[in-house]
Amino acid sequence: MRQLVQNAHVVSALSNTAVTSVTPSYVSLKNYQHVTAVISLKTATGATAGAITLKQATAVAGTSEKALSFSYQWANTDVAAGETLTKTAVTSDTFNSAGVAVKQELYVIEIDTDTLDVDNSFDCFRVALANMAATTATVTYILSQPRFIDQTTHPTSRTD
């Protein structure tokens, strides 16, 4: 039985960083058909909500960056109270974090890479976080469904 690390490429895009003018890393999806973005937020007293969106680009440097459309996300706005993720609709390709003080929030976004503007060479992806007071974030990408089935090692996703 294959394990997650044999079937997917796990990438740390942002690690335990205050959410003030931060930009999680881009990853190239040219070798994968699916990406799962896992966003973990830890709030403190004085926390404020902030917008979470997705971006696409033609290179991992953020070349020609533009919004990536998505219609839902999975949310758990109080991880200490339970493990359930609730499917939640997204309006205008964005949603706000809960921003409740002294909580841990978890958001999961699933994207099939064919939703990127591949006709115009967009094959890079990142999460975008608006400023959130008194909040730290960790963003992890799980790249899955490799385009080449015989991959024994995962190619880098940090270069084009």
C-alpha cells in the first residue's frame, strides 16, 4: 500500500508567520492534476478577520498573476471544539477567516489544475492572505495526481 508521500508532493508555502503583508509561495502544477491547500490560522486577543483568495500565474515568480476562481472551501473555525470540516460556499472567489480571538482555524481548498487558465500558460498557484491582526498562518500545499504515473520521486514544484 502506497503512503501519502508516495502519491503526493507536500510543500510548505508559509510557516507560522504573522499575517501582515505576507505572500505564501507559488508552486508549479505542471506535473500534477490536483492541489489541496491547507490553511491553518492561530489567532490571539485582538484578532481580525481577513480575506483568503487564490492566485494563478505563468511562472513561480508570480508572472502575470491573476485571480483563480473557486466556489467552495472546507472550514473548521474552532479546531479545539471539534474536527469537523464544513463545506462552505465562496462568494466572488474569496472568503473571510472567522477572526475570533484565541482560536485555531483550519481551511481546506481543493483545486483541479484544469481550472487554471492553461490555454494561456497559467500553471502556477498560490493562496493569498489579506492582513489579519493578531494572527499567524501556516499554509501547506498537497500536490497530487501526478501527470506521469511512473514517477518514483516528485519533481520540484518551486521552479517552472
